[in-house]
Amino acid sequence: MFSLLALFALTALVLPALTRRLGTKAFLVAAVPPAAAFAATFARTREALGPGVRERFSYLPQLGVALDVRLDALSWTLALVVTGVGALVLLYCVSYFHDDEPGLGRFAAVLTAFAGAMYGLVIADDVFLLFTFWELTSVLSYLLIGHYADRRASRGAALQALLVTTLGGLAMLVGLVLLQDAAGASTLSALVASPPPLTDGRAVTGIALVLAGAVTKSAIWPFHFWLPGAMAAPTPVSAYLHAAAMVKAGVYLVLRLAPAFAAAPGWRETLVSLGVLTMVVGGVRALREHDLKLVLAGGTVAQLGFLMVVCSLGTAASQTAGLALLVAHALFKSTLFLVTGVVDHAVGTRDLRRISGLGRRLPVLAGAAVVAAASMAGVPPLLGFVTKEASLIALGEAPQPWGAIGLVGVVLGSVLTVAYALRFVWGAFATKRGGVQTEVSPERPAFLAPPVLLALASLALGPLASLVVEPAAAAAAHGMPGKATHLVLWHGPTLELLLSAVTLAGGVALFLLRERIVPLQEAIRPRWTAEDGYRRTLRTLDLVATRATATIQTGSLPFYLAVILTVFVGGTSTVLLGTGVLAAPPLFATAAQTVTAVLMAVAAIAATIAGKRFQAVVLVGVTGLGMAVLFGLQGAPDLALTQVLVDLVTLIAFVLVLRRLPARLGVAHGSSHPVVRIVLGVAVAAVMVMVVLTTLAARTATPISEAFERLAVEIGHGDNVVNVTLVDLRGWDTFGEITVLVAAATGVASLVFVGGRSDVLPALRGHRRRGRPGREHPVDPEVASGTWLLAGRTLRPEYRSILLEVAVRLTFHATIVVSVYLLFAGHNAPGGGFAGGLVAGLALTGRYLAAGRYELGLAAPLNAGVLLGLGLVLAAGTAIVPLLLGEPALTSHYLGADLGWFGRISFTTSSIFDVGVYLIVVGVVLDVLRSLGGEVDRAYEEDHREVRQGVPS
């Protein structure tokens, strides 16, 4: 079964390319996966109707997480319906579409993927796998309904269907989680075999939420309105999704859970009452519509209500009848939708008032429509009659009073069903006064074959229902209370037969009186519908969102920070005070720590009252350096070194930004509400103290970090616990962090390089870097060279410092060597890829600060993007290569050799990961210097050049 799901996915991926070459014939390829799934499912009939077929794919065995699928009588039946009808619909698409259809490849791929998702939904046993396919069908149906993206109606209908079904799906997810928690099992089979007690509040709430998902998916009132709107989709979509597949998902889930939860509070009350109301509302709407597809859409809504009533009763008879009725509905309704597509092609309209005399010109198509409509109306000897008889018997034997309520509602709804079935056949094929009789060319046999085959199935399965359908239905009802209903044509002169005759006679009479009941239909037309409620809800949400945005999004950064910090203080303090777990505040062990902490506090307070931006940045930097001192005093030189380097790089980044801003704080926008800011700052500080104290007191178990010192030597073969932890013991965490670092650097650069990003800086004439002809880096024509110090030609005299230029030039290469030393020494001594990369970044920063962007271009003939990408590749490679060798990701290996007098050398493969970190840090610093430094300088120079030349900037 998993291989079949993979076949669906692979076929969907290649279909867009195939469609460009084959046109509509690509649908022949698209039909292969559902046809193969149909054959494979049918081949397992004996097993499915017996013990069942199970498959499991474990993808996190350590956590016991696996994907479970199951083929039993219920899923076997649904799988045959989904794949069989799906294959015929895809074959139908070959004739329905033309080769020049816009988005044909996308449509073929999405429809095939939908067939696979629906197949996965009905075979899924794991509840979360079920939910995944459930929501996938919603997303794919959104794409299919909105196929005609240039039409507003299609886009609106697609969004409407997506919002309604997805909202129900999210409610269902919460319900499945509650049921799984209450039952202690995450598979449908286990939930049904050992359901949680119905006195458990989690179980009752979970069932209610699951039913919310079922009724939205199956278009049960008041969520029925999305289905008629979905008729904006191409007819093959309506025939498949809205007749045989997606709308059956909710009914299927009810059938699956009914054996265990039909007696739950509110189950029968909700489903029977909503089902009866849906059947009546849908039937009345079908009698009022003039578009053939909308007639069928109203009828589909009504039939889904019928299905929900029968399937919700939770008895063996209702389970048998419900499953058989589901098969019958899929056959006759998909036939009628496909017939509508042929009619639309033949006469160019679906308005039943304009179509006339089509039955004489397309007799085969008319015959298929008559058979399908008769099955829908419950005319013997068709399958629809057999299943309706079984349904009436099941309703008569069901627990009261809901069985009687359902019986009355079904009889009334069946009268409407007969009437709109006749109305469809009459509207599509009869000769009518005032109708337009157009010339119709005979349709190709391949176009007529799918609806004819489905109609013949309805005809053949009526007499053969006891042999073909009943075994699966009876197997699905095994173990349920009561006796399963026999699916036969003749039960004798029973009350159910009399009710069938009454519904047929009443439906015929209602159809014959159709002209007289038009005023009544108009009189009972509701002034407010569920769709109106949907639209008003969306308008209200839009209005609330607009007003909330206008109120909250004021454009004030201080306001945003105040809101965030206020929520943090309120929420966190409430939780922390509720726990009552606080550790005693630790005191500083030495006088040096106390002095350092006091200096940090003074610097932090001074930063809040500083009058100049640079002064505030320096004071903030003092707190960072103080933290480095504390790390050093605690015996963590590695952390102290990293903290110092980070603080310096951050200080430089601040300076690069602040140099283009006013020197003094409050020049453009003065500080407001200082008292509020002080109170909020003190509150945040107090909450952070509480967080620290609670964290210290909350841990009761021995932390695994206490074993890191031993593990660093045994696993990572290194003495530097910090570095080994970063690149080996917790390598996945580091990989995630460097990935975020790359994304952040790329984002900053993208914001600065608004006119197009450049990863190279201009070099000076005479210092042009070598490259292929025509690929040399650009040279500023105003800049001449030939001197050792370049800043003389690139910086104004008042901005130069010759002493700084010479010092930076003389120490640059030594600093790079030190950075490489820190990189490779970090496994056993303070250092590592992060610290080494920062040192190299500081060397590049010095070159830039000394002589500007031209100096940086000469010092770094590198592409920052290449460095970032190469670093990620190296880091990811250390995770992927072990997997290829059958080992866990990030497994490191140690290589060592004794060179005698030269000493012993050692190398661990995790050092390659550290090299990747080194390259990423260098690339990030280079990116920041080129964006916040060089690019800002270039823009500033251009602006001032334009001003000097009299050009407005």
C-alpha cells in the first residue's frame, strides 16, 4: 500500500512535463496509479474481508512513531470506489479537455495527487496519518476548484471550500488528540476495539470535535453551502471529488467510529437531526436550480444527509445499509456529473431551460442518465433501490426515537429525490417548448464510456448486491448490535416497500406539479442562509482585523516593544507565581565577581540615560565584556573568548549602522513616558530573576550535561568540552543555529541591496583580481593605484589614520593565521570554528575600518555567498555521509598517528563540521561589511556626488 502511495506521488510529479509533450493523452498515464491501486485492492479481497491487511512503516522507532495503514472490509470498499471511479474520471478527462487548456499539466498532477491522498485517507489506520491525508485533500480540492484562476467565482468558491473544510479539520485534529489521550491508542482500529469510557470528558469532547470535522467535510447543514459553490470547478472534479470521493470522507469517518461511539452523548441526536435537515434543504434547492450541475449539487447535499442519517445509527443493519448506500451514491452521482459534462460539450450550456431534444440525438448518453437517475430515485431493480430498502429497514430497527425521526425525514427527502431526478432527466434530454435545439455531432465512444460503465455498474449490482456488496457490508458490521440487513431486491410485502412506493408516487406527482409549486418555492425561500452567515462572518473578521491593525500597528517601535514586554511580564509572572517553585538566590563567590556585576549594572543603567548613540552602544558593550569576565572567572575561557569576540563584532555592526543616523538620541523622536519605561524595565528584570530562580529549583534529575566532560573524550575525542559539544554531542543544534545565521545574514543583505545584490566589491586599478576574460571585477575609474596604502586615493584626509592603516596591514595576515590556529586547536584548547571565524572577521573588519570598501575588496577576493553555501555543505556533509555508511547522522571518527620526535597528531571528522562553522562565520561578517558597510558607503557617495553636480538626490 505504501508503494501505491509512492506511485501516485511520482506520477503526479512527472505529469506536468508529460502533458507538455502528450497533451490530454497524459491523462492515460494519470489513470495508471488508480487503476493499479484498484487491481491491487481487488486482489486482496479475501484478506480484506477476513482478518484484514496491515502495513507499518516505522520512521522514528526510538520514539515508537510509525505510519499504520489497514485494509479491512470498510476501507476495501472505499478504496475500490475511490480508485475505480478515479481511474474512469481521469480517462474521461482525455476527451473532456483540449490540448490548449490553460494549466492542463498542473490540473492533471493535482487530480492524480488528490486520488492518491483520498486512497491514503481511506486506508490510514493511524489517526494522525488520517488527518494528514484529510487536510491534503482539502488543499488539493482548493487547487482543483480554483482551476479557472482567472474567474472570480472559481477563486471565491475554492477559498470558501478550503476555509470551511480546513476549519472542521483542525477541530477534528483536536478531537483526535483528545481521543488518543483518553484511550491511550493512536490507531482507529484500537480506538474502536477499546474505546475510552464515555464518562470521560476528554472522550466526549473529542467525539464532538471529530464530528465537527465530519459534517464540514461531507457538507452537512449548516456547512452545506460550500458544495454548490464548488461547482465552479471543471465537471471531472465535480464527478470525482463532490460525488464519489472527498465528500464521502466525513461519512466514512462516521461509519468507522460508529461501532464504538454511536451511544456517545449527542452522537445520534446531532447526526440524525442535521442529516434530516440537510436532506430536505438540499432537495428543495435542487428543485429550484436551473443549472444541471447545481441541480446535482443540491441533490448531492441531500444524499449526503441521507447517508449521514443511516450511517450514524450504530447498528449492524445501519452499517450494512450505509456502506451499500455509499457505493450506490458514488456510482449514480458520478455518472450524472459525467453526463452533465458531455451535455455541456454537446450544446454549450447547462441551463435546462435552453436544452431541448438532446435525448433523441444522444440516446446512449440519455440511457446512462436514465439508469443513474432511476438508481438515485430508488427504482427497482437498480442498486439504489436495494440500498434504500435496506436503509428503511435499518431505520425501522434503530434505537428510538431517532430511528423514527430519521425514517420520517428520509421518506420526505426521498420524495424530493425522485422529483429532482426526474427534473434532471427531463431538463437534459426532453423536448421542451421554448428550448433551443442545436446540431449535435455524435460524441466519441471514449467520451461516453466512463458514464456508461458507471451506469451499467448501478444496473448490474442491483440484482447482484447480495453476492458482491453484501459480503463487504456484512464484514464491516461484524460485532455490532442487531442483525445485518440482507441486500436483496425482494423482501416481501413490507412496510418499507410501501414507503418506497409512496416516495416514488409522491416524487412523480411533485415533478408533474412543478409549474404550480414555483410560487410556493419562492414563498419559502429563506431570507437568510448559511452562506450569508459565512459571508457576514468573513466581512466581520476583515473589519475587526482592519480596525485591530489600525489600532495596534501604529508604526512605533517602542510601542511594539512595550506590548511584547507587557505580555511577557503578565503571562510569565502568572505562571511562575502559580508554580511556587523558587530557588534561593545564589550569592557571588568572589569579590571579583561582585565588582564585575556592579560595573555591568552601572553600565546598563548608564546606557538608558546616555545622550549619544555611540555612547549608549559602548556602554551596552561594557555589559557584554563583563559577562566575558564572569565566564573567565568561572573557569570557562572558551565562552569568555567567544563572548569578547561577539561583543566586538556586534559593536562594529552597531557603529556601521549608527554612523548614518543622528549622533544624539532623541533628535528626531524624543523619549516619551519615561516613568512607564522605567516601571516596565524593572518588571522585566524582576521576571527574569524569577525565571532564573525557578529554573534552578525546577530541575530534580541529574542533568546530562554533567556527563559531557566524559562524553567529550569518549565520543568526541577532544578535551575542550564546549567545542566538542557544539560540533559533536549537540551538532544538530549547532547546525540549526548556523542555518538561521545564514538566513539572517542573507536577509540583511537583501534589505540593503535593494537594487540587486553584488557579492564583490570594486578593486583598484593595478589591483584587479585575475579571472577569465570579460569576468574581471569592476574598477572605479576615479581611483588610481600603485601605492601600498590605498586609502590615500579613496578616503578624504580627515577620515584617514596612516598609523591605523599600517598597523592593520602588518597584523592582518598574522591575525588570519591566529584564526586558523583557533579553528584547529579548538578541539582540545580554547577556540573552535566560531571563535576562529570571528577573529578572521575582525581582521577583515580592521581592513575595512582602516581604508574603506576598496581596501576590503582587496583583502577579501571572495564571494560571501559561496562561503556561506560551502560552510553549510560541509556541515551538512558530516551528517549525511555517516548515513550513507549505515551509521547515525553526525557520527564522528578519530584518526591519530604518532610521529615520534614531531609528536602525535590527531584528527576527528567532526573538525570538518567546525570548518563549515568557520566559513559561515567569516561569510556572515563579510556579508555584513559589504551590506552595512560598503554598500551604504557607495550609496552615500552617489548621493553626495549628485548633490555636488546639482542633481536632486
